[in-house]
Amino acid sequence: METFDRAAVEAEIRAEFDAYEAALAANDVARLTGFFWEDPRAVRLAPGGGLYGHAQIAAFRRGRDVSDIARELSEVRIHAFSPDFGTATCEYRRLGSGRRGGQSQVWMRRPEGWRIVSAHVSLDP
């Protein structure tokens, strides 16, 4: 039996996911790093290797090549598993190169708001 409003929590996560995507499209580095849990246990895995902790994630964002970041999303899925925990997954296609990839994010409600605690990004060669 559900003891929380799943649809409401999924809507909250979707709003954060959409805000993250807007920040990504604008390469708003401060905003992008702000979506991640500010903790050494935060993780972002990607084709170039893993980033462990908020500091490594922030450094990656500051130095990232943004020449091919415009993308379109498909198959966006948001799932809430508790009032404070959920996931967001999607597939994407970069508009410039046409390369395809996918991403998953684990979102956790913190006192400061929803934060990504773990993310995984893939990109076809």
C-alpha cells in the first residue's frame, strides 16, 4: 500500500529534471553543479570515467567541452519510490553530431531540496 502521493513526488522530480535540462542547454555551470548533492559520496559516471564527490563534478562542469551539448530527449521516465527518493532516466540525441546516449539520475530530497546523488551518462561513439 502506498503511503505517499507518488504522482505529486514524480511531478516534483520532473520539475527538477526539467530545470536541470534547461541549465544543461544553457551551460549554466553554477546551476548544474547545484543540482548535485554537495557531498563526497555524490557520483557521476560517464564515458570518460567516474567523478566522485561534488568537487570533481563541479570541476568537470567548469572545464567541459560544450560545442555539441544541444540535444533532444526521448523516453523520459520519472519514478518515485518514496516521498524522498526517485529516479529519472532518458535517452537523448545530440543535435549537432547526431550521437545518441542515455542518462539515469538518482534524486533524493535533502533539507536544501531535491539533489542528484548518483548519475550515469552514456554516449555512443
